[in-house]
Amino acid sequence: MTVRVVTDSTADLSPQTVEELQITVVPQIVMFGQESFRDGVDMTTDEFFERLTKSAVAPSTSQAPVGAFLEIYEALADETDAIVSIHLGSEFSGTVASATAARDALSIACRVEIVDSHAASLGIGFAVIAAAKAAKGGGSLDEVAAAARSVAERQYTLALLDTLEYARRGGRISRIESLLGNLLNIKPIIGIRGETQALGRARTRAGGLKRMFELAMAHPDIVDVGIMHATTPADAEMLADWVRERLPGVPIEIARLGPVLGAHGGPGIMVMVVVEGESRA
Amino acid sequence: MTTTESEGHAAEGPARRGSAGPQVLTHSGDDLREVFAAATTWLERNAEAINSINVFPVPDGDTGTNMYLTMRATMDEAYQAGSDAADVVARAMARGALMGARGNSGVILSQALRGLADGLSGKARFDALDFATALEQAASSAHRAVRNPVEGTILTVMREVAVAACNRAQMLGVSLRSVLTSAVAAAKEAVAKTPTLLPVLRDAGVVDAGGQGLYIMLEGALRYLRGDAAALAPLAIQDPEYTWLNATATLHGGGESEYGYCTEFLVTGEGLDAEAVLERMVTLGDSVFVVGDEKLLRIHVHTSDPGAAIGYGTSLGELTRLKVDNIQAQAEEFARKVQAGYEPNLAPVSTVAVASGRGLEDVFRSLGVTAIVHGGRTMNPSTQQILAAIDSCPRDEVVVLPNNKNVILTAEQAAQHSKKDVKVVPTESIPQGIAALLALNLESGLRENAAIMGEARHQVRTIEVTKAIRSAVIGGLSVRKGQTIALLDGRLVIAEDIPGNAVRSCLAQAVTPQVSLVTMYYGADTSREEAQTLAAEIKKEYPPLDTEVVYGGQPHYYYIVSLE
């Protein structure tokens, strides 16, 4: 039986990829005050960002409930006896804990391997794609999980924040803030890999994009590049052009950033993910 | 001066030339010291005149002051040499010059003195030919110190002086005095020729200030050898500003004060008694300096009670240019920042920035700079000060940001003499320095960071707005003394009557579609309201631009503007 691959909506995979590789996506929860929405199900990304910039209430996010995982695992157990479930890094969210609790509660005989990606956005997404391809090729549970872990270890995620306002609301920036001072407006470039760390800083968006690009391109043996934007598709295209010129032939995935990172990074956030080749693992 | 006659093979002296030649006078280390002491005194007397030779009419690191302060450090060390041997004294002078070098002219001078010491190496006594040969070494050593030597500068003058001195010294039995006579004549001629060699001097209608400084030094030495003692009497306090500069530089160059506040002000009144004021100030703290006359006194004190100092000042007359800096708060603030984790937990290399102005120093600190050297356009720091800052850094790899064209050479000299691994990123302005500091890559080491930061400094353009210190015509632009002028990346482009207008006229030349952010650091003589009004006008004129107004507190410069 084919191993099935499960992830959550923070992996920022396109509907086509999800469809093509038979990936199952568990929606995370986005809340504006008392209202709660399932990411990508009850609320589209466009609707989310429109609301983010207009809403007086700061959105919050929460991991999908254990029940949501349980339902999905149970449904998949009709078709398979092995699931690899790859999720948002445990440093940022309790998603891995929810998934683990659901697995432990599962009453049907189906092995579920939970993979903590220690990543976000396409950093998870690339690991999920690798796993799904391995599954499609007939890989065993261990092989599929190993494929996911291998990519998760080789991926580096960088984000350029336009403003720190949203990250402050989320209370996630003490390590970054020391880099920024308080006298000039600074756009930070952060690295998301395990914990969040400060990588660089810029005064202008153009300068920040260039710095993030150079920081990303400094990685050796890049085999995959992901570019994500929240509300600025033209910037994503520009970054993609730069990558094509610097790394001809390397596949580029452009995606729309989902609400979870969007809520903490703010509307102008840009993210780049690079995956190094296996020799680097 | 004492001279001794050579016995032909004096044990302490160099070999004599010409077995049957006439008597050759040789000189000791003491003589060398006195000759240079006279050169230094004469330089001090003429420093203001040299300062006034400034190609750009901007308040700038003054060549006369820089050369004099360099020579003063040179002579301090010379008197500590603890030997009468010429080579020992010369070596001590070279060391003093190296550490005390300020500004480009000071660095070149220090390299020349190193060459002179090399030339006199192994000679306890020297004669005229030895000295001339050493001058030749001095000239080539100075030439090597400059990356892109330019004709029409102090380097040209030095070379011509060495040639003339050597030619003269070839003649048998020539005295040091006649060698110096030739050297002075050659210097005078070479200085007069500098405008024909360097178009920027010709356009400004001036000679090279560094060359003039060298000429003055040689002239002072010659006056001494001629016994012109009257000309070399110690300088009376006649120029408060100038004396002030020297004195406070020394006070701040030294160790930490136990008192918390650096307090400075001017008192205007009648019958002011500097002595009495000095006595009173000494009871309030240390680093006291009082200068002026009965109508105007300038007062500097480090005290834990600035209120008492100011109160006393008010009782004497009207106070102006009042400035109180919290020395300890600055130190504590820095310590807090260090503990907060930027340095050394995150930064792989330490950084040293040169800046003056409370606000600008705060900006550098808030961006995590490890150490700040006070100074900038109007007070160039010495090699020693930069070296001390480098040594105070917790990391062994250090990047130095000079933030001024006239500090780059000093910084490079400090870098060469530090035991640490140091790279100078040649930032020429405060905005370039901030851009470079922001580019510091937390994942990279020294070399890579120096390259990244060096690249980043080119990503900003700088506008500096100040007051013309003299009338001039530069590049077809006519400037009146006292008029507001704007420099775009160091080039004089605008003369206006109002600082805000100068900024706007300059922006009209500098704003391109690539520019998205204008940051204005307003100086000590500009109010926040003025700066904010100007920012609003700029925003109206260029809607796509973001503007930021930041307190710089820099002296003499109404605005320093960064375009990126």
C-alpha cells in the first residue's frame, strides 16, 4: 500500500501540488477576536490579508485541534496502513504536539510517523514534496519519513519583514529586537530554522530584498528555491528573476504566504527558502 | 645647541667622509630633539594660518591643527627617550608621531618621521649628510604610506626638500644649518608650485596646506639653528578656540574621569577673572580648563554637579553654548547594550565607529557598534585614540568605520599597529558608516564582512549642509563667507542662504527613482521643529519618498542627510 503524506496549511503548498502528489492538508486556525476560521477552507489568503490590514483586532493563530488530525488519520487509514505527517516546527507552534496526540488516540491499525520539520512555509513544503514523491515511487514508511527529514535538514528559510509591528503583537521577537535599536526604522532579515534568528538588517525594502537574496545565495549547492510573498507578487517575480539569472536551471517555486506566517510577519513580508543538495546533509 | 668636533673616528659617531676633509660637525639626540621642538613651536604659531588654507570652505579637520597635534605627541615621546643617542631619540619621535597622528597630513608626517628614524638608525650622532640622507628616506617612506600618491601635495614638497638637502650635503664640510637653508628654500619653491600640479588647488586659489605645514616646520628648525630665540618664545594664549581644541583633546584623550558630567559653556561678561574661575572650578571636579579674557571665558569641567558649575557661570555673566554630557550614562548605556546581547553574543566581529554628536553616537550604539571614537570632521582623532578603541573591543576581529575622508589613513595606521585582526572599511561620511554597520553579517567573519560593508557604503549618497568658513569660488560656484553650503558626496554643489533650502536644492540634484528613503540627522544648531518642517516639505515635493528625522547633534553641520 502507498504511504500517504499529511501536512498542515502552513506548508504553503499550491492546490495543484497538493492535488498532483496526493497530499492531505490539515487547516490551521486563524482567529480575529471571537471569530475563528480554518485556514484556506473558511477563509482565503486574500480575504485574510485584506482583513489583517483593516482589522482593529490583531489576528491570532492556533494549531489545528487534535480532532482535526484524528479525523484525517482515520479517513486515510481506510486506504493505507502508513502515514507520514510533516508539520510546522515545534519551536513556533504546538502543531506537532496535536498530531502526536491524535496518533496516540488512533484506534485503527495504521502507523503514523510524525516529522517535526523545525521549519515554516515552503521550508516544510519542500520536505512534504520530497516525501510525497518518495511515497509515489513506492517508498516505505521509513524511506518516506527519511526523505522528509533529509530535506528539512537541508532547507534554510529567510524572511524580510517590512515592519516589526506584527511580530511585536505576536511577542516573538526578543532575539531579533536587540539587532534593531530604536532610533532608525530598520527592516530585519530573519532566519527561520529551529529558532528564529537575526541575519541582517536593511533600511529600505529594495536594499532588504537584495540583502536577503545575497544571504540566500551564499548557501552552497542550492537544488531548490522557494519564494513567498503575502501581498507583493511583483517583488516575488523580481526575486525569481534574480534567482534564474544567478542559478540557471534550479527549479523555483513561487507561493503565496498563508495567514499563520502572515499574521506574525505582516503584509509586506517576503520569504525565501533554499534547499542545499544531499551532499550537504 | 651643542656641537662637537669630530675626531675622525669618534666611537659614538658615524664614519666620517673624506679622510683628509675639513672638520665635520656632528649632532646628538638632544640636538635633534631641540631642532624638532623648534619646528613644532613654529608650527604651533602658524597653525591657524595653515588651517585657513582649506580647499573647501567647510569646517573641516584642520591641517595645521592636525600637524601640530601630531608633532606635539612626537615631542612628548622624544623627551621620554631616556638617551642622548640620535637614533634612540629619532625612534622615540617616530613612535610618538605614529600614535599621535591625526588626519591625513598627520599620518603622512608620522610616516616621514619613521623614515627619518630608519635613516638615522645606528647613529648615536649625525652630521649634515646623515640628516639629508635621512630626509630622503623620510620622503620615500611618506610616499609609500599613501595608496594613490598625488603630485602637488606635502609628498611633492618633501621630495624636493630631500633632493635639495642631499645636493647641498654632498659638498664637503657643509653644516646642518646650510643644509636646512637649502631645504627651506626648496620647500618654499615647491609649495608655491603646488597649485600648478593640482587643479583643485589652482581652482581654489590656494597652496597645499600640508606642504605649507612642512615648510613652516623646516623654517622653524632653521630659525632655531640661526639662534632666532625670540621667534621661538612659547606661544601666549591668544586664540581661545585654538588653545581650547588642544586642551580638551588632551583631556578627553586620557583615562576615565571619576566625575559624571562633561560640562562646557561660554560666559560673556565684564572683568572676568580666569584665575578665580579656574580655582572655583577645581573645587567642583577635574579636567578643568578655562580660557579667554575678561570679556569672554570658555569653561570646561568634568563634575558630578553640573548645576553648581552652571550656577556659578550664571553669576558671572551670560551663558552660551552650554553643553552637558553624561559621561557615566554613556558608559552605562553601552554596558547595558552589551549585556542585552548584541555584542558579543551575536556579532562575530567587533566594530569601531568615529562620530561626533550625541545623537549620531546614540544611533551607532543602538545599531550595536562596539566602540565609538569621538571625532569627525572638525576634530580628527589620533591613531592612539582609534587604537585604544580597537583594543577595548571584546573580539579579536575588528572593523573600523572612519566615517570621514580625513580619518581613513589614521584608522589604517591604527589597524596596522594593533595586535588584533583589523579591517578599515573606508567610509567617508556618517551615512556611509551607518549603511556599512547595518550590513554587518552576523554569520560571517572579518574579511567577508569587510567586503560586504565596503560594498554597502556605496549604496547611500550623502548630503552635508554647513556654513562656509570663507568666501571662495569652487567649481564655478561662488560662495560667500557665512553662507550655507551643501556637499553631495563630498562635492560642493549648492550655496544658499537657508539650510533647509540647501537640502532641498541638493535633493533636486540627487533624487533618482532608485532613492526611496531620506534620513535627516539634524545637528546641534538645528531645532527638531525646523527639521520636521523640512521633512514635511520634502515629503510633499517627493511623495514616493519616505523621510525620517533623527537627532544627530553634530557640531557645525546643520544637516547630514542620507539617501538610499
